[in-house]
Amino acid sequence: MTSSVAREKGHVEVGVSRGKPLKLYYEKTGSGPRKLLLIMGLNSPGSAWEPVVEHFSKNPEYTTVFFDNRGIGFSDAPKGLYSTSQMAQDTLDLLDALDWKKDIHVAGVSMGGMISLELVLADPKRFASLVLTSTNAGRSPPQLVTISFLSRVILVKSPEARIKLIAETLYPVAWLEKSPKNSSFASNREMVYSSLIKRFKNTPLQPLHANIAQSYAALFHHVNSKRLAQIRESGLPVLVVTGTVDNFVRPSGSYHLQKELQCKMVIFEGSGHALPGEQTETYCRFLEEIMTKGKNGEFKL
């Protein structure tokens, strides 16, 4: 990312009106008129969006914001169980503090997509488009690999073993062994490992209680058909995105969202859970498409 791109970092106090204030860490990049809010998933800091942020930083039309959800990274990690609706309210407080009151495009991945659903339901007039990535509406049994991952990632002490577990859960092994395009890394695995090592080095370790609290929020998330119909009837442009070999969230959850929301859907054949990192350029192209053409009905895949 070039030094000429404006980048703002800091903390915002949220939850004051709910009686339990906490501080959320955020980063804002760029100063363009198109506002893109990026919401990360379970037990991952907002910096996992960096490939997407880097892409949009090259275009002066965009301003991007990502943040650390409660319980991760540089944000506070209060005791108690969390919910996706609670984290959506945290997000609205953050947006108010940034004076982002309208025309906001939001993209959420995994639990970030769950939070995004609650977000647009809580304040639908604030948003201009919604991209739901590798996520679901809830109430579907988690895959066994998900349960296994959530329990093992807490217990694994070796940094090397932890990185291997995360990489092979979020990305297809076949993709990890391929050579990346326009990169000095010998393989995608080497590239992902390098990124994870850097992230772990620069991000505070997530407390155990916060890991459990976020996992609870994701596992007990639910947006029923009636509430999904509210999003559909609002006319908000929505895109659902999934990979066919997602080892963390069942692709069937994305199919359900597409059916209920009657929206457009992108299916990445042979891709896994972490699509913003695995398919960055193509993923960003779809984000650009819905942001520039979604409002006037010209959004086409």
C-alpha cells in the first residue's frame, strides 16, 4: 500500500447507550466517496481483510473501514457470551462515530456475514448494498470439521501446528500447493503461512473467554425467513458468495440465503471458506460491480 493513501487508525467507544461501553479498534483507508465497510468473521481480526483493502486503496473512489469485533485483536474483550445482534449494534455505534450515516456498502465473511444480516435489519436505510460471503442465516447444524476446528485451535500450543490447522481449514489443500500469480512465494501455502505469522506477531492473542463468546454468537445466530423477507422487500442489492469446498460453513447455507433473499449468487468452484484471501481480485471485482451498479438495478454478473 502506498504511503500517499490516507490511513486512519484508532479506537471508538461503543455500547454506551446499552450501559456496557467498550472500545472497538478500527482502520480507515482512503478518502473516496464510495464507502465500504468490511466485517470479519469468527476469531479473526479485521486485518484479515488486508488483501481487499490493498486492492481498493489503489482506487481514489473508495474509502474502506475494517475493525476488530468485540473479543478479538485490539478491541476490548468483555466477559460473558456474545451475539451477532449485539455485535451489529457495536458496528452501528462505530459507524455513528465515523459519521457514516448513509450510502454504506457492507461486505461480511463468515460470522461477519451473520453480523451484516443483523446490521441491515437494524438500520436498513443506512446501507446501499450487501455482500454475504461464506455465511448463513443460522439454525443449521455446524459441520463436524467446524466443531473440531473450534476446539482444537484453542488447545494447539505450537504456533506452527496452529497455522497449519487454520490454513488447511480455511483454504483447499489443492489450492495451497499451487503457485500464486505475481508473487515471490513458491506456493500459496507459503504465502498464507507468511500472512498468518505476520498477523499473529502484530495482533494480541485472543483470550479464551472471548474465543468461546464469539463461537457462541456464531453457533446460536439465527435470522428467520420472516426477517430475511424484510431484507428482500427493502430492495437492498444483495450478493451471496460461496465456495464449493468450504470446510467451515456449509455452502447449503449460502443457497438458502440466495433462495430467501432472491438475490444474485456467485459460486467459486473448488474454492474454500476464505474467499477474500483466496480469490482476492475476482472477489473485489464483484464488490465493485455491486457498489457501482447495484443501486440503479444494472448489477449483472
